[in-house]
Amino acid sequence: MLAYILRRVFQSIIVLLVVGLVAFSMFRFVGDPIEQLLGQERTQADVERLREALGLNDAFVIQYLNFLGRALQGDFGISYRQSRPVADIIAERLPATLELALISGMLAVGLGIALGVFTAIRRDGVAANIIMSTSLIGVSLPTFLIGILLIYLFGVQLRWLPTFGRGDVVDLGWWTTGLLTESGLKSLILPSITLGLYQMTLIMRLVRSEMLEVLRMDYIRFARARGLRARAVNFRHALKNTMVPVITVTGLQLGSIIAFAIITETVFQWPGVGLLFINAVQFVDIPVMAAYLMLISVMFVLINLVVDLLYVWVDPRLRIDGRAA
Amino acid sequence: MTRPVLELRDLTVEIPTRRGTLRPVDRVSWAIAAGEILGVVGESGSGKSMTGNAVIGLLDRPAAITGGEVLLEGERIDRYTLRQMRGIRGKRIGMVFQDPLTSLNPLLTIGDQLVETITEHLDVSDREARARALQGLEEVGIPSAKNRMDAYPHEFSGGMRQRVVIALALCAEPTLLIADEPTTALDVSVQAQITALLKRLCRERGMAAMLITHDMGVIAETADRVAVMYAGRLAEIGPVAQIVGSPRHPYTDGLMASTPAASAGQERLRQIPGAMPRLTSLPDGCAFHPRCPRVADKCRHDPRPEVGTADARAACWFPIEAGEEAA
Amino acid sequence: MSDLPDATRQSTEPMGRLEPAETVRPSRWRSAWDGDLAYSFRRSPVAMIAAFVTVLLVLAAVCAPLIAPHDPFDPRTLNLMNGFSEPMVPNQFTGETFWLGTDDQGRDVFSTILYGLRISLTVGFSAVAFAMTLGVLLGLLAGYLGGWVETIIMRIADVQLTFPSILVALLIFGVARGVIPIEYRDQMAIWVLIIAIGLSDWVQFARVVRGATLVEKNREYVQAARLIGRSGPAIMLQHILPNVLSPVLVIATISLALAIIAEATLSFLGVGAPPTQPSLGTLIRIGQDFLFSGKWWILMFPAATLLALALSVNLLGDWLRDALNPKLQ
């Protein structure tokens, strides 16, 4: 078991190093930092000085290691566009994204599992069929379209909810939250639905299909043959076994919520790191792109790691040798 | 016999498919008395498992009972609602399936699975349920049962797992046990132990048992009476000695001649030419007639032959008489 | 334990039957396609409608130059006075009627949708074709050659799989943007889109194909072929490929829907098809500005088209997956 954990941690580190390499390569080979930072009016001497200062004359590997070292300390360089330290910019905008992701995630997981179980148990019912049909639309509707339509309906036509921005936020020092103000909460509603809908649909369909699969298993048959009640069979036996693969995928999905936030933030002009990234891509602001990439990777790798460990904890069959069944 | 524990009267199961309506079980009738083990034998697809599923009411849709009756201790259960069947399953009919590994929920300890079954059917406290569970495990021969109660299924060997499954099926003390290929997934050495266990439990509890298998060796060892199924129909039924020693139906005869266990003394194993027909293309008349060495015109057209008594009969116009050679 | 599938399946297998006529097995390529698939299609009204819509949209896109009332990108045919015409209502200045209205520049929305469909479908199909080719190839190589080739390919796949494809696509786009000089950006946009989406999607193909290759590699007929002296590539193409066709097809269909949505998303975000060659996503982006000022048609019609397309392809993919799933037969 310990060996498994160590192995996974090791793998995670490798992934991070690779991502770091990609991020660093972007820095080195895309665009010209000198040009970006110094502008048109520059002398050769300026250029040389900057090259030395940025360490551009060192060997590739040295630069890479320096880059990593600085990254670990939280130094991601200066944004080409805003001429401010990237770390500061990200720190400012991260709470917005994280709050949004959290609410969406809870929505997606809660509703997703509930609906998934319902449509699996009541497989031939009318309600289940309606839900499944609408779910297909949920998967086919691009997130941005959902956002736009929601804004149109609730923001423009009905005027119930705000159409952009985060509303009033409360500054807690290192974190700004929109959860404590009315306008903040109202502003969270439409974006969370937008962001969470796709994930919810995915989770629901996954839970349903896994549960249907489980319900065909022999031990379910045997449980029925022993006369156990439907509730016991469905929840104690089927759901428990369904959760095992669901946890893995759900965990990974939650990670991708943070990435999908890019779209939602664009539609709602939500001041988070997603919107930041898109602007960075449009302006080829490499430091911000690289920093975002590294940050997201760390989050993903962490989530993956936690999910894998959770998987082992939930399924007793894996505990003995720690290998996935 | 006195009122039998289980009685089937012309039980018929049909499955509507796009190729037509299939009849995996076609007017099957038999009875099992208390303490008696009826072996149901036949090839894959002969309908034996389907019959077992029909009795306990676990037919997969769209298969359904479309005719006949199933009587459990005189009570008609084939038309029972889901709720009523739930009350019967486990409590009055226990069922054991082929693969013990997949029969047990891998995420629950066997103690948990036992206790939940016991508390479902018997009105006892958790502690008492646990005690009974322990007892049940000991009865089926699990060594150091106390320690194994909190173990997970994958921590047991195949034979032990099947014992656990049997304990689970019997913990609410049913009067009928249906065992569907209980030894097929086990090693040969373990098979004998399990069949001996089943035999003992039936005797001790006076429990009727329907032992479904394709293995004649198991039947010869364990069953009191034997029912032979072919293409969904009952070919022959009778006491085990008679079925094995002097079968009356040509199919049974061919079956015995091709099985090492039942044909001791024979020089060569015989083989029945051809194969059991598909349910979609059953021949007219007797289902076995295309392969039968004794076939006559009557067999090709007249359906439903049956000759004999309720306890020992053969579905054949020209059954083999004692002492006669088959062909 | 013998329940329904067992009973009927057993009885449909030729167990040494007496009829000699059934000794010829249908060729590998046809076995999955005949009878069952067509039958399943006929029985599913949803699949038929989905297929119909998809084909309709594809045809519309292909024939766009022929059926579009106007060429929306030819400045000579544009009349600014036509701008903001409502659907089916004669324009107050010129009296012309447009089925689906016009945008701010007087472009006929119906025509822009047709051309936009073209771009969307081109990118979608090309990206999937690219991903499929790359994925299948790498999968075959990984499975067949094994060793460090397999390790490298699968490790890369694992790393890439950790990230959502949209992120990968965005990244590739961003890098390409930085590398390509400004003058060429618009022209190259479509290519970059195809490559970006394709590169973000190859992994699932590779995984499935590698798995299947590993299974087939050890089968006797492959070893026999090797003994005869058939070359590796020949074996892979002739024997292994047909066996992986089913799952690859299902993945491809679902990937198509995803690719279409991905392209629309990227275009909407402003990093996809440019306004000079707009896809449905770009049209939606442009239309968003006008939505809130009441000119709903500029956004709604392209949006509806996109939804119809994605939905149909998804439905087809769903049906295909159920129809080809051996476990459900």
C-alpha cells in the first residue's frame, strides 16, 4: 500500500516536471520577451543587460532549473500585458474562480448522483426517460451557449439576476468572497449553473450507466434471491459498488471544472483566472499562460492523486497489494 | 407422496424475441418431497436454469411464466406479486448460483451480508443475528468462523466461498433449496465436499432441493431422483438408480453412454450424433427425433408423448424397456 | 447460470450441426455490420431522425455555395441598408426579405449559417480524422511493438489525459499564435484549430486500439501469419485493424460531437475561426453583442443550428455505442 502511494507520488512529480518543461519551453521559444519588455526603443546594450538579467545566455538545462526554482517560490515573472508580477495577478483572481468552481462542483455532484441513481432504479419510468432525453441536450449544448441563454432569459428578459461580474465582494485579507453579500450570491447563481450543468449531466449519465451495470451483477441477483428489500438492494449493495468507479471519474471531472471555468468566466465576465488565461492567450502574454498552466497542473495532479488514494480506500480488494484490480 | 414441498404443473416460460416467441421451458411437471434431492440435468440451453429462475421468480425480462403452476407447499406462487415473492425468497426458497465469487458483494464483509439476510427474515436483534450467522458458518464447515466473519469475500478460496454462499442461502431456514450449477466453477476435489455438504444439509433439515447441473457425476452422487431436460421439455424423470442404470428415454440412454461416470464398465463412450436444436427451430413432434436411433413415423408428427407414472415417466413413444438394447 | 442471453445465444451457435451449408463464416468486416446493426437502426426512430438531420446539415454545408441566396463574404453583394432586417419581414429601406434576417452588415443570416456550418463541419471532421489516424497509428505501434515504444506513447497519453482537452487545445493555439506572424494568423487559424483539437483528442483512440492490439497480438492467427513471413504492418492492417473497428467507430462519432463543440467554444472565445471565415461559434460570438439589444436572430439561428448538429451527432454516437455493444446483444 505504501509502495503504491509512493509510486503515485513519484509519477505525479514526473508529470509536474514535464508540464514545467512545456511551460518553460513556451517561455524560451515563443515570442520574444526582450521585445515585449523593452519595446521599440532599445539599445543593444539594454538588450544585452536584459539578456544577462533574465539568464537568457545560460544553458537550457540551467535556465529550466532556475525557472522551476523560481516557480516553486511563487515567482512567475512579470506579465507582458500588465507589467505586474504574475503571482500577484493570479492571487487576486484565484478566489473568484475557486468559489465558482466549488459551488458548481457541489451542484454537479449532488444533483448528478441523485438523478443518476433515480434514473437507474426507475429505468423505464416516464420521468427517467424525460430526464435522460434532456440530459442529452445538456451534453450537446456547449457551455457558452447555456450561459448566453441563461443570461438572456434571466438577466435580460426577466431581469431577475445580474448578467455579468461578481457583484459585491467582501475582502478577507488574502481572500475575497462573494458569498457574504446578496449581490454576490445572486451573481453566483447563473455562472454556477452554467459551469455545473455539463458536469452534472456527465456525472448523472455515468452514475446511471454504472449502476445499471452493477444491477446486472450476480451478487445483486443473489441479494434478490435472498429476499432483501429493494431499498437494501439498491442502496446498500448497488450504490456502494457503483460509487467506486464513479468516484474516480467524478474527481477528475471536478478538476476539469476549473479548466471549464475559462468559458464561463468569459461569458459572464467573471474576474477569475480563467478569463485571465483567455486574455493572455489572445495577447500572447506568455508568463501568465505559463503560470496558469503550472497552477492548473498542480491542482490536477493533486486531485488525481487524492482520487487514486480514495479509490484504494473505498475498494477493499485493492488494499492487499495496492494494485488496481 | 405426502404433499410435496415443490410441485410444478405444466410450467411454461416464454420469451418474445424478434425471431419469434421462444419456449425455453415447455410444460414441465414434477414434484419434490421434503428431504428429497431432485437432480435436474441437461445440456446448456435445455431450460434447466430457466426453470429454477422461474420457480423463485427471478426471470429476466422479457422472459415470463406464461402457463402452468408453481406450488410451494400447496400454495400457488407463480402469480405472486413482487412483494409477495420477496417474502418467499430467502425465507422459504433459497437459491445458490454457479460462481461464488460474483455471488458475493465484494465490498461487504460476509458477516454483514449474513446479518442483513437474517434480520430481513427473522425478527431478531443484531447480536442474535450475528450469533446465528456464526452458527450458520460453522454448520457449513468454515473453520475458525469467528475470525472469518469480518473478512471480505475475496479473502476466501473458491470452495470456502461457495460454503459461505450456501450459508447465506440457508440462513433463514427455507424449505426448498434451488442450486444452479453449484459445483461447476469449483475444483474437482472441492466439488465432492460441496455436494456432500448439500446432501447432509438436506437430510438434517428435511429440506427439499432442486439440484441443477449438467454434470452427471454430481447427479449420480447426490440426487435421489433425476429429471432430464431436453430443448425445454422434460425427457425423463425417475429414481436415480433407474435413470443411470436403465434409462427409458433414448436421449437419457445416450447421455449415460457418453458420460464416464455413469457408464462404468462400458468399453467405449458413445456419442449422440448432431446437436440439441435451437429454440427457434424446434422440430415437429418429439424434439429428439432427428437424433434418435429408434425414431419412427409417429415420432415425427405426434407431439407430447408420455409414458409412465407420475414419479417415473419418459416422454417417448417407444421407451426402452428394462433389459432392452437402445438401438 | 443460464438466463436469457445464455439460452438464446447457445441455441444460435452452430455446435457441429448436421447442415453442411453453414461452414462459410461471414468475413470479419461484415460480421458486425449485417443484420443486427441495420435492424437496430430501423427500430430506433431516434437514430433515424438523428442520422437524417446530420446528413441534411452536412449536405447543406457541402452545397453552401449553391444554395445560399447570397455570398455573405462578397462585399459587392452587401448592402448596409439591409442591416438588422428581421426574419421574414421586408426591410424598411430596401424591401428585401431575408428568411432568417440579417446581421449588422446586411449579411443574410441564412447564408452565413450555411458557410459557418461548412467551417464547423470541416474543422470537426478533419480534427477527428486527424485524431483517429494519429491515435490508431500510435495505438497499433504501442500494442504491436511493445517495449519502450509502448511505454513512451502511453506515458505521454497518461500525462495528456490528466488535462481536459480544451485546455490542451487552448495551449496549442496560444503557442501557435505566438509563433505565427500576425499577417498569417487568420489564414492559418483553421489549420491550427484542426491540429489543436485533433492533438487534444487522439488519446482515447490510441488506448482502445492498443488494448485490442495486445489482445489480438497473442492470438494464433497472428503468430501463424508471422511464421509465414507476413510483415508487421501487413498483419496489423489486415488482421488487427478490422477487430478494433467497432469501438473506434463509436469513439469517432462521439469525438465528432465533442470536436464540433470544442471548435465552437474556441471560436466563441475568440481563439478559433476568425470573423473573416466564421464558424457557427464565431457567429454566436458576434451575435452575442446584438442579443441584448433585441436583435435575437443574429445569435439564435446559428445557436439552434449548432445545437441541432451536436445533438444529432451525439444521438447517433449513443445509438451506435448501444448497437455495437456486445454485452447488450
